[in-house]
Amino acid sequence: MRNHIIEADLKYITDHPLPWEFFRNKTVLVSGASGFLPAYMVETLLYLREKRQYDVKVIGMVRNLERAKSRFAHYEGNPALRLVLHDVCVPFSFDEKLDVIIHAASQATPKYFRDDPVGTLLPNVVGTAQLLNLARDRKVECFGFFSTSGVHGFVDPSCYPVKEDCYGILNPTDLSSCYLESKRMGENMCIAWRHQYGVPVKIIRPAITYGPELKLDDGRSFADFVASMVLGKDIELTSDGTAYRNYCYISDATIGFFLVLLKGEIGQAYNVASEEEIRIVDLARKLTSEVFPEKKLKVVFKTPPGKDFLRVHYSRSAVDISKLKALGWKQQVPLDEGFRRTVESFIGNEIVDAGSQASRDGE
């Protein structure tokens, strides 16, 4: 049975006034289909088929078939979803028609950057080339490339919030740059294939996104916070927590992703993020004292244990989302509600539908 919070999220997403009819009779290939962000897109497409009888089919390309089957257990036996065990860096061929490619296969969490930098960058470069060639050969109608807002690099503080055409420094000789540098290259490859072969590319740059099915061992602070709330443990901070971040709930972010695919301009990149900035320490305090006061947890500062993974340290990560808003995007799920939904999705308690409080506040 589908998680009741995800069920509500899918209804909320598909109720958004987008030209969903585009997906009628379409076949969509999604690389990295069981990943946190693309899995919600896969479920959205299957929900459209289920609730609106859209004859859409999804081919999910994955590296771990058992994990993918677990993530999509609700759809076992559903002819609309075909899971394929395949390395995105290897040419992919099949006989079915293909209309849309969403390339989201990537190791996006910092814990991989030290132990597997090669495996981190190859899907963003070699894998991107393979899928762009497939898109060229099959003349797809849309190619969506999942990049990251981190490609902006270290910009001058005067540039915040950072627009899509503003870029700062990244050190290519720093091992931790393997993810961001390869995403930059992936974006440039999209533009090159667009210019030379006419591939209809659209670039999605998500910022921090959270929600149900988030990996609790992700390694980033907000995932640690969610894990603490789920397990009923105090939040442990190993820094002063003064860095500013933007956190976008998965249903709002997913609407943003589909907006880019369905209404975005070919050859353009779009930031997808919340405009609400908060310091990491303030988020920790908000969760313990305001969102889950009944848990009686606290924030504890500890000496850094020396985590065994690399990360790129940004003191601020705010991006400008004017281009996305021009397509009709608006954040609807408040921070408090989003984190409550996320935590409750792991422990099974009932809470309000995604966007319900936001909708009431907006009326």
C-alpha cells in the first residue's frame, strides 16, 4: 500500500494546473529512477495513469534492482512501470518508442565523494553523453537533465540570491569538486548536443529538497535532523550551524521539475528552491522546540567527529528562482508542515494533507 503521505503529495502535485495532457500516450525513460527526487516524478506519472487514465509508460533505469523494487513495491505487476538494471554509462538500446528522457542518475550525497569520486562523476559525464546520444537518435520531445544549484560555485556575497547565469569558483583539483564539476560538464554537454544535434534539453537545478523516502543516513545535516526526530534522539550539531540554507519540500519541488519540463524554454537552466532562508542551527531549534515539542528533545553541540566523507562548504546557498516563478511556480508547503510530514512519513502517524494549511492561508 502506498504511504498515505506520499498519496496526498501525489494528489497535490497532479492537482496543480499544468499541461499534464502532454504525457498521454508517452513513454518516459528515467535514469536513476529509484533516487529520492526522480522517484517522486515516476510516481507522479503513474498516478496520472491511475487517476486520469493517461496511457503513460515509464522505463526506470536503475543500478540496484532490488532497492528499486522495494521503492516501487506498490506498483508490482503494473504494466506501466518497467524497471531495468542498467549502468547509465553503457549504451542503452530497446525497441519501444521513446518520447521523453529524464536523466537523474547520480551519486549526489557527500559521503560518496571520497570513496567513489570516479563513480560520482561518470554518470554526470559519460552517462549524460550516452543518454544525449539516445535522445538524438530517437528524436525525443524533451530531455531533462538533473543538475544542482551547487554548480554556481563560490560566488561573491553580493550575488546572493544567485541567478542562473552567475558563476563563481570551483577548484578542479579538489577531490570534493568531483560532483559539482561533473554537473557543470553535464550541463555544457546538454547545450552542445542542443546546438549540434537539436536535442531539446532543459536543465533542472534543485537546491536542498526533503520529504518522505529521504535517506536518513544521507549524511547532510537536515537528514540527520529528520533521523533524530524519527528516533527520538537529541540533535547533535558538530559545527556552529550558522550557515544559511533553503529547504524545499518534495511536492513543491516536484511541481517545479515538471514545470521546467512542460513549460520551460529549451536550452535553459532553472533553479528549483525555496526562497525561505534559515540557519542550520535555527532549523534544529525549530524542529525540537516548535515542530516537535512533544518529543522533548534538545540541540546539543559536540566536537566534530571527523565524518568520513567530503563536502563542499557553502556559508550560504540561496539561489534566485525568478525564472521558475515566471513559469507559475509558488511554494505552498511551509517549512514546519514539510518537516512534520517528512518525519511522520517514517513513523506512520496521520497529519494534514500537503499544501492544505498553505492553501487555507492563501485564501
